[in-house]
Amino acid sequence: GAEFTYDCADPLAIITGDSTCDEGHSVTLDGSNSHDTVDDDLDYSWTSTDSASGSDPTLVMQCVDGPSLITATLTVTDDAGHANSTTHTVTVDNVDPIANAKGTYSGDEGSDVTLGGSGTDVLADLPLTYSWDLDNDGVFEISGAGALFACIDDSVNTVVFRATDKDGGNDTDTTTVTCNNVAPVVDAGDDQTINQGQEAVVDESFTDVGTNDT
């Protein structure tokens, strides 16, 4: 007589793929290792928390924003209508922004030098916050992309610019501000006409914009 194979068992859904992903990138999950005891001619059905879905053995999920978790569920169905599901979780990691202090900068002693930095992030539509450490002591005392550096004397100064994203990820960039020396201004006093034998009183003075100059 004829022989029949009865399919009474559910197939086994298996997902392989990375379990971590950087924000702004994607991760590919593979369900092709799923199998059935009788016939591996399976139908695939994917759903995911990032709204991706499909009916192929593979699924691409977008790692939009981290830190976060996204999940995908695969359901495989055999020819007998038996189904099995499994879920795969991916940890989305935050990616630090990139800071750009721009520069190098220079100006004359006694004046203020305008600094202006910028930053980029993989999440281009989200704003970054900025700050400056103007004396390179590890304390970022000025908030904002722009700052004024006071050149009180001729010197070469190291400043640090920091860009921070909404999750606290940050990057720093270091540049220099060169303060150029400015010559003093000397005033020998007014011209005088005196008679022979008289003493001339000279009222001379000088000024220098460098506060540390003597």
C-alpha cells in the first residue's frame, strides 16, 4: 500500500544576526536556519518594533536612535499550517558626536578674539549643545558654540571645544589662540621753548595694552 508521512510537529523558527547596532545604521537578521522535521519549504513572516516587516528569510531593521532596544519577531509556517515564532532583540548604542573647534585663532593683546565651533552627529535632525574650556583646566566654563577669548598679554593659549548630544555622548577638539604683542605708545610731552639757564619740565608718559607688560 501507499506510504504517507504525517506532519504533526511545528517547525522551529531561528533568527541569526547581530545583537548590537550603532544608531544611524542598520542590522540584518537572517531566518534561513529555521527548519521543519518534514519539509523546510517554509513561509516567513516578520514584524518588528521599528515597523519593518516582510516575508523573506531576511529582514533589515533600522537602528534609528540609541541607547534603545528594538525587537523583531519571526514566524515560520510549514505546508501543513503549523507555525512557530521567535523574537530577537538588538541593543542600539549611542554614537558620540564629532566636535570641530575650527581655528587656529589669533588676535592682538588687549582685544577679544571671537571663537566659533560646530559639531556633527549621525542624528542630523537633533540639536547638539556646545561649551568651551578657555584656560584648558578641564572646566568648560562657557556655554554655546561661540565665545570671546580675552587677549590680556602676548601668548599662545590652548582652548578646548566640546559638543554633547542629547544622551550625554560628547567629543572634544583642541585648538590655539595666539595673542600678538602690541608695541607701547610713548608720549614725551608737549614741545617747549625756554630761555637759556631755565629748566625744562618734561611730562612724559606711555601706555601699553598688555596688562602684564612693564
